[in-house]
Amino acid sequence: MATANKGAGRPAGSPNKATAEAREAIGLFVNKNAHRLTEWLDRVADGVQTPEGDGYVVPPNPAKAFDMFQSVIEYHVPKLARMEMAGDKENPLEVDVHHNVFGELLKAIKLQRQSEV
């Protein structure tokens, strides 16, 4: 029977060299282009007019710009894992429910934009 070489290799959970280099390269790219992100999102939100100024090459779409912003943000601020919480008979849990008005407004704008297309 073969025995495992317990002292060889990198420690469990540590990234390999290629992964570390790739993450560093991506981080540098993002840092160098962060200022351009604002411009790109503004163009999506405000639209791009024709050179004559009588129409749009890309119509304004603030809901799409917000979706794009959210997709970028989740790489910077990771999503939180779901947790289940349970109380007991002597100490029941109390729940405050808040309605996400901003999220509902964005959904309505998105649906309206989709129906216009």
C-alpha cells in the first residue's frame, strides 16, 4: 500500500501561484479602469445621442445601468450567506418587516422599459 507524502505541497486552502497572479492582474485592471466605469454607466443611463442630436443611438436606460452596477458591486462586496434563526418557547424571535420600496420602483421601471421595446 502506498503512503501519502504528508509534508509535500502547499497547505490546504491556500491559493496556488497561478490563482494568486490572476487575482492580482484582475485587481490591477479593475483599479486602472474604475474611473471609466462611471462614464460607461452614465452612457447607459443617459443614452447616447446621434451626432445630429435628433435621436438616440442607444436609448436611455437607467434600470439597465443600475443592474450593471449591481452586477459589478457583488464582486467588491460579496453576498451574505443565508442564515436560519430559531427561537424557543421562552424567548420567541421578533421580526420587523420592511418593504423594499426602492427595489419595487426599479422593478416597475424595468418592466416599463421592457414593454416599450
